Amino acid sequence: MQEGQHTKGGPRDLNWFLEGHRGLIIGFPKGMIVLSPRGEVALCNRAALNLLGFDPSTECERLQDLEAFTFNGDVEVSLDEALNEALSRGSFDSNCLIKTPWGALRPLNLSVTPIKNPDGETIGLLCILTGLDELWKRQEELKESDRRHRELFTLLRTMCDNVPDMIWAKDLKKRYIFANRALAEKLLNAKDTDEPIGKTDLFFATRERESHPEDPQWHTFGEICQDSDLLTLEAMAPSRFDEWGNVKGKFLFLDVHKAPFFDQNGVLIGTVGCGRDITKEKAMEQELLESRRRLKLALECGDIYTWEWDIPRGTITVNPSPDGDRDDLSSPSEEVIFGRIHPEDAPEVKAKVDRILNGEQRTFDHIFRRQNRLGQWEWIWCKGAAVEYQDGRPTRITGVARNVSERMEAIRALSRSESRYRALFEGSIDGLLVLGGESLLIVEANSTARRLLGKEDPIGLKALFYPISGEAERPMTPKELADRSHSTPLEVFASVSGGAPSPVEVLAKWIHLGEGQRGILVILRDLAPVLKMRTQLLQAHKMRALSTIAEGMGHELNNILAPLQGYSEMGLSGMMPPDICFTKILEGVKRARELTLKLLMTSRPPVEASETIDLKDFVERHVPILSEIAPEGISVSWSVPDRPLTVQLTTEHARQVLLHLWSNAIWAVSPGGHIEISLREVQVDPSQAAMNPNLSEGPYAVLSICDDGCGMDEVTKARAPEPFFSSRVPIGSGLGLSVVHGLITHHQGTVVIESTPHVGTAVHVYIPLCDR
């Protein structure tokens, strides 16, 4: 509304107030607005219109229609709510941003007070507006300054926390006032960069030591170092220090830079510093020093010496000299440089040096012979490189050299040894194979092995070995041959893929091939001549045995048939009664039948019902009877085990075995001699089984009959099991041991004869136990 206008009302209403205060309100320097209880503008002075952005000629009917914000401009507030708060609480005062009709924001202080009449009734509201442009400007500048300060602080903190070096600042009492992340993590072991503030190094060192009391070396950093903070303050100038010790149980070496710390007014407030972890650099430096020391020691020992050739000056310096003193060659002439090199090696050495001098190559590496001052030839290894160039040509060549006479002598000795080995390997009358690699393939083979395998080049192939007996279902591998517990040769057919199999005797053993690798050495011996000779010998043996059998059969049958013929002729002629003749003839036929049965038992015992007997019980029942009927002057002893020994054998066959062996022992022993009969259990191991093809691994009952009689020589012992062979001339039939051998072989056993002339004989009968 226009100035001077008012709303009519009752007594002592808002008009009453306006009539008394209009002049004061209109002339007041601050903006003043009088509102009715309903919020309508009753009076608004010029200052208020200016502050609110209204033209003095316009009307402002409702103050609530203007948008308002809190002073910080973040939250919108309702002026209607502000007026209601003034009515309810008695006053309202706040800094606000009022949006003018043209959209501009004006910072104002709004103070609202209720207007009351003398009766205490609220008849309106008095709003006082104060312009805050200067305050608003200063606060905006302060906000901008604070924002820039935070940005710079964040930038500084981020920069310091991202560098690997440790950065810090301390006050005059050595308390941290700044610490970056590297310092907190690597040295102080602090949980974050804020924890060190206000604390000293001693606080963190003490905490670390107390956390590991069992390890006095857990934290020792700075224990023996000087007080660098104090030295920096005394010098009042930037300083540099080395600080070291253990941190978290590991050695740490820091390169530390420190300087006095002044504020913006030039007042000393402490020290500032940074530290760089140079532990690895120090270790490398120490290793370099150690390497130099070792190199110097090697040079001093004379094992390796250095040389340098200054080409423009024409000098060659060798230090230390291979001849025992410093050797400075001041002339570049070929006579001096190459004069002491062996004439056979000099052309090649000179050619390599010329290529370096011409810039064709940079390095030199050669072994040659050189004559020392005692006139002896030495092998020298020399290596060098051009290190300085001018116009594409070297000006300085340097390198190392070493006396390698012992090494070259060893190489020559190794070459001679290799030649001898190769001659022995290739000249061996046996075939030699070397198997290596994961698959144990052939890596070496001599000429004999190549001939036996029927392959000119068997390298890289797999060797196959088939037992000659034909009992194996698959070929034997070289590993199985080498892993055998005994070294008895095996008779096999050896072959490779694409080759012809050959009969050989084979032996294999593990050998070392060097560099931690193992291989197998296989020795092959040609078995073809042996098999041929063995076949001839077997044929001769068969013919001799057949001759012996024919002779024995003829002799025995003649002894039986001659009486039969006589009795038949006498019975036919009537010279003797027929019944007597028939009786004698029947006795002769029985003798012939017994002879035939014995002869059959030597090769194929008669088939009888299967029977198991306790050999211990059999011996205990029969041996005492044999002892009683022994000839006078012959002593007999016997022994049996404690437990029964059950075998697959008929009682009749056991009786024949015992009686035949007893008969042979009685015949061989003279009066005063002794016969020992024993029964025991033995366990046949793989080596025993390999020595006797008739034995297999497992438990056996062994019946032994030993005498101290005349004994047998090797020829007699070899022929003893032959039918009709007997040394008991003329009373022996030669079928005793043959029958024993046939019966025991038929029951998967074997007979072993041990005999020495004039010492005695022991016959051991091996019979497999039933419970094996």
C-alpha cells in the first residue's frame, strides 16, 4: 500500500498504532514494515522498499510472497513460518537471503516483533530489515579463502603421502607437528598420520620395543645415531645425516636431510626433515666393495691378471704380471706383442687383433700358447674389448687373462681318456648298450650290439628282451633286468623295432650318466655258439645215456631170459618136471616185470591216487628199523624237526626213496663209518631258485642222507642219476638214484648231490610243503 494509507478498525487496533508512529516509521533509516495479524502489509517505508528491491511507486501487499533463504543459502525458509514464530514466541531474529522480484538475492537481517495495544492484545507485527551486504561479502570471501586453504592443504597432504620419502616437521621439543604416510608406516608404525602429532620418536620406539620384549633386535633404530635434531638447531642451517637401525625386525638405512623450521614471521618453531630409504643402495654399495675386494684378492693371488693396451701411446700394461713382476711393454711392435706367442697360434691371434684395430669387431676371446721367461710354453686364456674409439677406430683395449695350462692339460687328458674309452667300448667282444632318459631308450651301442640287434642304427629305440624259455607273457624291460637282486645272466632273445632277434646272455646294472641322471648298462653276449654246442652236447649225452640204457637193459634181460630159456628146454625135453619149470619161469617173469617198473619210474612214475603224508612221522617210524639192520661197525644218527612237515607224496614212493638212498649209503661206507639221516624245513629264496631251475621260491622239506664213505668224483656224480649207470660193479643195477630222481621230479621236487672222493657223499631231497 502507499505510504500514509491504513486499514480502518476498532479502537486501539493497528490503525491506532499507525496514527501514532507513522512519521517515525517512514523516516526511520532502516527498513521497517508493519504487518497486520493476517500478514498483510499495512505500512512499508522507503528504506524497506529499497532493501527488498521494490520501486517506491509499487506496492508490497504480502511479505510472505517473497522467497527467503537462511544466511548460508542452503535451506529455504518460509517467511510465513518466521511471522508465526514471532507471534508464538514473541520475537524472531535471523539473517536471511531474500530473493527480490528480479531474482537477485539480498542479504538482510530480519527482526520481527509483535505490536500490542495497551490491553496486551497483538494488533500487528513490526519487521525491521537491516542490509548485510558488507557482512555477506566478507563471509563469501572467507568461504573462498577457506575453500582454497582446504584445497592447498589437501594437495600438500596428498603430495606428501604419495611420495616414497619420509617427510615430517617437529616443534622445538621434538614433538611431531606433521608426518606423512611413509613416515607413519615405515618408521613409526603408527596407525595413521594423525597419531604422531604431539608425540616424540621415543614414544614410538618404546612402544615397539615393549611389543616384542623377547626380541631385543626388533627395534634398534637411532640407538647409536647422533641427535640430528639438536645438531641442526645448533648449526641453524640445512644438514645431512645417515641414520640406521632395525625397524620391525629388519635393518633400515635412511639418508636424512634436516633444516630449521621458521613461521611466516621468521620465528623459529622447530625442524623440518625428509628421509629416503637407501637400504638396498647401501647393500649394493657394500656388495660392490666386497666384489672389489674379492677381485683385488684374486688379482693379488695371480690367478687372474688384467691388461690394458693404450694404442696411441703404444703401451701394454699387465698387472700383476703372469711372470711374477709388473710387466710394462712400452713398444707396440709386433715383435714385442706377438714374439712370445707360439708360432702355430700367432697368425690366428694377430688376425683377431687386426679385426679389432680395424673396427670390424669389438671383443676378443682366444686361448693360445705363450712362452714365459723360463722358456716354458703356457696356455693363456685372454679376453678383452675395445672401450674407447676415435674416428671409428679403437684407442684403448682392456681385458683379463688367465693361465689355463692345467685346464688345457686336463682337457687333453680327458680327450685321451675318451679315445681309450671309445676304443674299449667299440672293441668289446660283448655287445654294450647304454640306455638313458625317462623312457630308457638306447643312447649308445657298440658294433657288437648293433650286429646282435640286427640294426645298424638303434639309437633312440627301445630294447626288448624275450626269455628263451617262453614262460613269460611279455618281454622283460631293462629296468626289471637292472633291479634284479642277483647278477646271474639271463638267456633271452634281444631285439629292437625293425631288427632281427638274437639269442644272448644279458646282464644289466644301473650307472650314473652325470649331471644327476641315471642310466642302464646292458651287456649282451652272443649265445648262438653256446646254444649250438649245448645242442650237440645234449645230443651226445642222450646218445650216451641211450647206449648205457641199452647195455644195461640187454645185460639185465639176458640174465633173466637165459634161465627162462634153460627151464623151458628142460621142461620140453622132460629132464625136469613141468611144474618146477613153470615155477622158475614165473619167477623170472616177475623179475622182468619189476625191472620194467623201475625203469618206468626213472622217467614217468605210475599214476596213483593223490596222498599227503607227514614226512616227520614217516622218518620217525622207518629210520629206527633201518638203524637196527645196519651192518655191524656202522653207526647211524638221525634228527627231525619239532613240527610236522606235510608233503604231496605216497607212502610207497617215500619208502622207495628212503630205501634206495639208504642202500647206496650202506654200500659206500666201510666198517667204522657213520651215516646221518636228517629232516628239516628250508625257505628257498630267489637266488637259490635261480641257481636251480627245478626249484621255486617257498618252503620245502629237505630229507638228507650223508655218509663218510668213498665219495664220487665229478664225472661219476654227474652220471649218477642215469639209468643203469652204477659204480657198484658188478652187483649194482644202476636204477636206485634214477628211480629217486624220477619220483621226486614227478612231485615238483629235486635231488641235490654233494660228494668228494674219500670224504663222503650227501644227498639232499627237496620236496615242496603242502602249506606253502
